[in-house]
Amino acid sequence: VIITQYSLKAGMKIFEERGEKATMKKLKQLHDMQTFQPVDGNELSRQQRKDALASLMFLKEKRNGEVKGRACVDGRPQRETIRKEEAASPTAATESVTLSSVIDAHERRDVATLDIPGAFLHSDNDDKNVIMILKG
């Protein structure tokens, strides 16, 4: 199964109204969870503006036909100043999940899965980063 993820611009052309709805749903989630605190760009120092990270939005169609918005930050500029271990997200490796699933099936275990919407947004983080919301 190949899952294609589209940039916001390309996804909006493909998914039209469904893409707009998915984008608004993701942005509402970020707003409702107080993920960002707006700052007037004129109040930032030259260095803060230079170090600001770009926000990115992607759209993809799930197997059930629903269009999902994904938001992230382009962290590439931080590679020079933040160690990889400090920037990594704790995500299970595909191989680990597959191996665990094979063992569970072999042992005939009952297994349940769940989804926590915006799971990473629930974590406490005292780090402050300047993020630019880019247009178009």
C-alpha cells in the first residue's frame, strides 16, 4: 500500500472542499490546544526572525477515504544547534510493532489499539521556538 502525502497547495487542488475541511480541522485542533502563542514579528530581534522555523501542512487521503491534515515544523535549521537525540520524537519502529504483532498472534493474545488525537500536543514542553506561519 502506497500512501501519498501532498503539500497543502497540491492537496487543496486534489481534494478541494475535503482538503479545506481537513486543514481547518487541524488548525482548530492546534488553536484549541493552545499550541502556539502569537507574537508580532516586529517585536522579534533580527536573530529571532533569522532562527524562526517554518510551519508545514500536508494533506493525505486515508484508506477509508477521509482526508487528513498534518501539521509540522521544518526543523532542519535546528540540526546545527540541537543534538539529534534531543530533537527525536519517541515513535515505535515499524519492525518493533511488526515483531510484537507476530508474537501476539502466535500466542493468540487479545490485542486492542487506540488513537489519541493530537497525542504530541498533550505533552508538556517548556521549549520556546519561533515558528513562521507561511502563506501559500
